[in-house]
Amino acid sequence: MHGGIDLVPTTPGREGEDLYAGWGGRVVFAGWGVWGGKSYGWQVILKHWHRHADGTDHHWYSGHNHMHSPSPFRAGDQVHADTVVGHVGKTGYGTNAHSHWIVQARPEHKSQVVDFKERAEARRQKELAA
């Protein structure tokens, strides 16, 4: 299963187009990424949060992968929504310029990837088996 969404540049195959933060947050990882033995090339992973009216916090993570070059941001940096965090590339395990964009509930960016799409598919399979 392919977790995440591949965002292609407006001119297919063209590297260098801007990649934006989907929401404001904090950089938790910026560098060369490897997940499950495959290289995701240059990547940046952001942690986002929202405080509910009852005082509980909701956290989630998003990341751009296969970027053309390292992100100008480092772990701990704050970014606002729509901030340019990198540029479309084809580094790592990729054959054409794109960004493999993920949104997930946990930050396991160096081991097992469990994103929302995979979790939804697992729930669906469980429901079908019942």
C-alpha cells in the first residue's frame, strides 16, 4: 500500500517548485530520511497541534519527502501555515520530481510509518472480516 499523496509539480518532471506547510507548527525532523528501509531523500516533518475547548490537545504530523535539497529549517524551528519549507525534487527512492506528502498521527519517521490512509484501510479490512 502506498501511504500518503504524491504531489506533482505544475510542470510534470520539473524540480524546484515550492512546498508549503499545510498548517503552522514546529519542525521535528529535517534531513535525509529513511523509513522501512527505503530512502525518502531530503525531507521535513512538522508537528501540529490544536487545543480543544475542554483543554485537551490534539497533535498530528505532516511531512514532505523527496525534496530537491535540504529544508532551510531545523528541528525546533516554528513555521506558519503556507511557509515554504522546501522544494519539489526526486531524491531518495523516487523516479520523477514530486513530493510524497504524509499526514499521520504519530512521528515514527525513522521506523514504522502508520498514516491515516493505512489506518483507515486496516479498519475497513477489520470491518469486512467481522
